[in-house]
Amino acid sequence: MAKIIGAIVVDINGCKGCELCIPACPTEVIFLSDDVNDKGYHYAYMANPDACTGCSNCAIICPDGVITVYRKKIS
């Protein structure tokens, strides 16, 4: 059976650091950066990329729609 790996891309300058995506992630991939974006917010980023399954929970819960999820099937 093929394995699915995922990846997320966060629009850093659109993220307001609300942290809703962090508890929505079942594999604890997302954390807030210590750095800030152009608006002064700590932004979400993919801290543990190997664990991402591409479930899309983060993108669904994001109120600003700044998370894009990609999935790739590996044989």
C-alpha cells in the first residue's frame, strides 16, 4: 500500500499567530516561530516535517486561510 506524506506552506505575512492550527494537528507538526512577520506576529511553521500526513486539519481550522496543504503518494 502506498504511503502518503504531507507538507504545509504557511503564508508567513498573512498568519496572525492565533495558534488554532497547533492543537488541530494530530502529529504535532506545527509550532509558532520565535521570529515575527511584517505585522509583528509570531507565525506558524512546519517544525516537524517528517511527521506530516497531509490531513488538512490545520488548513480547515485556519480562520485566515493562510495554510496550503500538499500530499504526495510514495510507493
